[in-house]
Amino acid sequence: MADTIENTHTPYGVSKMANKRLVAEGLPKIPSQMLYSYVTNKLIPHVVVGDQKRVTDEDARAWIDKYVSNLKRRAAEAAAESVEDEAAESVDA
């Protein structure tokens, strides 16, 4: 259990950090409630400070990096699949 809240964030705080990065990257925002669920389900590591579940700055940044990377990868895969579908349709025509 952590003794202090220094360098930790609530799930809401992590969502604000994530959404700032997502907007900068041109990606869709994530609802703050999802972060609460991710923390509760231990998809994002957390520490307990008093009675609050909090995410360390290091874990928050690592999770955000991974989340952004996954969204970009999925977008690239979807774009590639779309191009393949268009190419197949033009061959069929």
C-alpha cells in the first residue's frame, strides 16, 4: 500500500491524461468510466492510498503508450483491409 498520493492519479486523472494524448494523436477519446473499470479489473496496475485506488505516474504513462499504440495498429490494419477490399472489388468488376 502506498503512503502518499504524490505521483499517483485517480482513474479520472488518467483518463484526462489519456484523452489529451489521444486528441493530439487524432484518435477518439476514452470515457473516464472505462478507466475505473480497467483499474478495478486490474488491467491497469494500481496502488491503494487510504481508501482510493490510484495509478502511479509511471504505470499511467505506460498504459497510455500501450493504448495509443494499439489504437494506431488497429486503425492501420483496418485501413489496409479496406484497401484490399477495394482492390478485390475492382478486380471483380
